[in-house]
Amino acid sequence: MKTPLLLVALLFVSGVSLAQSEFRPGYIVPLTGDTLRGEVDFRGAQRNSTVARFRATATATPESFQPDRLRGYGFRNGKVYEAQTLTPPNGTAARYFAEVLEQGKMSLYYLTDAKGKELYYVAVQGQEPVLLEKRTEKVVLEAGTTSERKVMQENNLYRATLASLMTDCPAVRVGLIRLSYAESKLRETVRSYNACVGSSPAPRAVQSGKQRVVFGLTAGVNKSSLTYSSSTTTDEKDDYTSPIFGLTLSKNLSRQNDRISGQAALLHEHVKFTTPRRPNSFWSTPSRSIYDASYLRLPISVRYTFPTGAVRPFVQIGFTNAYAYKLKNQEQVQLGGPDNYGPLQTGENVQRRYEQALNGGLGLKTERIDKRDVSLLLQVERGNGFSEATGVRTRLVRVHGLLLFDITK
């Protein structure tokens, strides 16, 4: 149930995000070579590779530029694109805006094609970019025999391509036989080659656009509401308010769209509920139960952040797993009046330490380039409670008000 929920949420926010314009501070470089600064529309990897929408000011009318009209464009302290002639697998050469991952004597480029496939290209100064290709092919083994079979086999063509371009650096070339087809490894190899041949660093910062992992701290207030239902007593409710705090983790889920992120946290929470037991039967003795527990909670969510300026709203949905590492259940029998109870006694051992819940939230987040972000989150959780007793149901609803602060960039 949890996995389909997250997949539906991810597909929904992906469709919404692709339809929205998001102008960010940036620039374009016309064919004349003069840099024009203003705002550039960020629409995700596929759209960014085919068109650049630019406006000089926030109130100006945007103008669209295809790759044959610009040398390139970029975002302030963000991604950089160059107009290049690229040939996709089994396709024809065309002009694209390729994302620059590394620059030097050898440059590394990234492109997402029309089918959403991630492609990497390398170019040596003065030459057109060459595709770094990895294929999965069907191969026939032991053909013509009774043991003939077909298997899928990887063909790592990108290693041979890089080897042919790195003949002037044997130290890097010898390690290509173990090179994996991953962005981080390809970037590391190109950087090593540029250092080997004495290529000076790129004159401008190039952001990789990779899915960063950001750690943070959070603290706030939690209000928990318990509903206790039993076949032998009337329904009872109780609320408890307490501080909540912990660590957070955030990671972009889509290379093509950085508005979609995964959120996780490790939170500490204490709850204490007192619920009367008023029997339906005249012959049963009233009592009350005191449930005291400390939880470690692990909420995991998919978040979509709206592109609306320096302070951006967001929504998120997910699920939570929790564990009560400290648990105490006590009971008191009513002796006479409504507030007259006997001594505390150990209650039945029918409490479940593990809890599962669905969560959803909304909030506001600062968008400060190259700085640590601050967020406010209002999150609601509905869990399956803690009782395993026959005929008893406990339902917990939690409302968190949290302040989140990134401690890494």
C-alpha cells in the first residue's frame, strides 16, 4: 500500500511541475558572444535541452530561443547549457542545449532525450561531442548446439570511446576498463584526464545538477489525539501536547526536475494518555488506563515545491514507521467518586511497540541560492495506534508544527 501511494504522488507532482513556468536568475549568450542577464525559465531537463525562454526583467515578455540562435545559457550559481550538435542513439544529428558537467580540454555533457533516456557526451577542444554509449544486446551462446541459448549482455562502448580520446594520458586510460556508467564516475574520469594533460580549470562554476543529499535539524510542537474504542466500554478520547525534535534528510528524486524531492526524518516524541474505562455493563467496575511512551519516528515523504519566488510553498505525502523504545501501561480502579482512584497497577501487556501511519503536510521554504534553507512544516499523521487487545481499537492522529533548518548545502 505504501509503495503505490508514493508512486501515485510522484506521478502527480511530476505532471503538475512540467506544466509550470519557473523563471530563475540567469543569462543567455547570443551568437554575437555578448552575455545578456535577466531571468531564464527552468522547465526540467528535457525542455531545457530544446528551448531557452528568457526575459530581461520580471515584467518583460519572455522570448524563446532554440539552440541554433544561442551559444548557450545558464542559471545563476546553477546549471550551464551550451548549444551543441549531438547525435542520439539510432538518431540523426541535431542542435541541442547540452548541460555542461565538466569543462577543460575534455568536456562532459548531459542530455535527456525525448524518451527520457539519460545520455552523456564528451568533446575534446575543437571537436564535436561524441556519445558515450552503453548497450544491452541479445547474444546467442553455443549457437547450433543443443545448449543454444539467448542471453542479454552489456556492451560498454563508452570505455572504448574514452580510450580513443585519452591516448595522451596513459595513467587515466588504463583505469577505463573498470569504469562504470555513472555520472559521478564519468565526471571523476574527465577531471582526472584534464588534470593529467594540464588543462586549466573552467573559468566558471559548473553545477552537476545531481541529486544532492541535504541534512538538517528540526524542532517543534506535536499534538497527539487518541481515540480508544472497545466492545465493552464507551469510546474515550484524550489529547497530549509535547515537544518533538530530530534530524532530517532531503534528496532530489528527479534529475529532470528539481522541484520533486524525497524527505525523511528521525524524530523523537513523548506521549502520555489517560483514558477512562466506563463499562457498558452495570456490574463491571470503572477504571482508567495510563499509557506513557517515548517514540522514535521515521516519516518518509515525497515533496513538491512550487516555483513562486524567494519563499516557496510545498506539499508532501508519505508514510511513517515508529517504534516505542520506552513503554509503560498502568491502570487504576475507580473506588467511589469520579476522581477517586486506587493505586497504580501494571496494565495488561497488550501494547504494540511498532506503529504505522500515513502522513501529509504543507509548508513554506526559503529558496536562497548557495545558502542553507529554512522551512516551516505543518504535518498530519494518522496511525494504527498501540493496542493489540482483542476487541480494542486505538486510533492516533498527530499534528506536528515543525521548524526545519538545513545544516549542509
